[in-house]
Amino acid sequence: MIIGLDFDNTLICYDELFHRLAMEAGVACPASGASKRAIRDLARRSPGADATWQRLQGLAYGPRIQEAHLFPGLRDFFERCVQEHADLVVVSHKTEYASDDATRTPLRTAALDWMDRQGLFHFAAGVLKRGSIHFCASREYKVARIRELGCTWFVDDLEETFLEPNYPREVRGIFFAPEGPRGIPHRPEILWAESWEKVAGHVFAD
Ligand SMILES: [Mg+2]
């Protein structure tokens, strides 16, 4: 079994970091909602609007990424994968650089460093290798890579990934939605999970 995983907002949780960055930028207060979505909405209502949101994203995905944390439950999920001999691959749509980042931090290297510092290659040793991390320049390439790698499952916080025209039908999709599924209408063939415990429930059901 090969389980494919998205990276941003699926493995790595930016919620607290976005809240901190938004407070530093003066667009949020301690009482503001701390989810990425809440911060995006606040930033877009601020005087700089989209430019403010671009700047916050540039910081979160680049020079400040080390302050983001691993989603709760992932460590247990990875240990279960080790027990079940399931291989893990990460397929992420990530550009080389953020559109607004004065430090020009290479985003893919920053993401790999973050995985390393979180100990992912250590506690998921054997099932997640450095060579199993794939970065793609567009969502279309990402979906093509998911197909090429022969994933059995794919877990992603963006339901749009599963709705791409070339998304391989044989790869079971799990929409990772910690705040519950919302936005675009949910397709019945796509499973959803609000936690990594629930993801494990789907993947290791039999
Ligand atoms: Mg994502």
C-alpha cells in the first residue's frame, strides 16, 4: 500500500503561526480566530488586502516555517504505517519561491528542513524516505505525479486536488478537513477525515 500525502495544511499546521504573524503585522489581536482561514479573511479586510495576505504567506512558508507544527495525531499515524508496512510519499504543489518574500527563502528546501527537524525521517524511518518527497510546480503536475507513483490513497486538505480532470480514479481520496468539510459541494466518492486518527480509520479499515 502506498499512501500519498499533501504537505501544506495536511502535514504541517500553520494556524498558530499565521495568527502570530498577523498580530505582528497589526491585522489580528489575541482574541482573533487562530485558523489560517480566519487570518486570511482578516488580512484581506486590512488596508493592504491581498498584498498583506501574500506577505504573511511568504513569511509562513519561507523564513518563519520552523515555527509551524506537525498536525496532532500524525506521529501515531506514521507509527501505524510502520507496523502495517505501508509506504508513504509526499506530493506537494509548491513553487520555488514565494511571490512576496524579501528574504528569497527557497520554499522547498525550507519544507524539507522542517520535516527533518520534526524528526519525520526518524520516527517514520523505513516508510518515509527523503527521496519520497516530491514538489510540483502546478496542481496538474501534482496529480500526474500521484498517478505515476501508483498511490493507493491520497490525503489532501484541498478537495480541488481530487476534482482535477486527470486525477486517477483508482486512487482513493481522503479530504483532510480539520474544521469539517465546507466550501465546494462534497463528492460522495471522496472520503473525508477531520483528524489523522480518522484517516487511519479509513486507510486501515480492513
Ligand atoms: Mg495543502
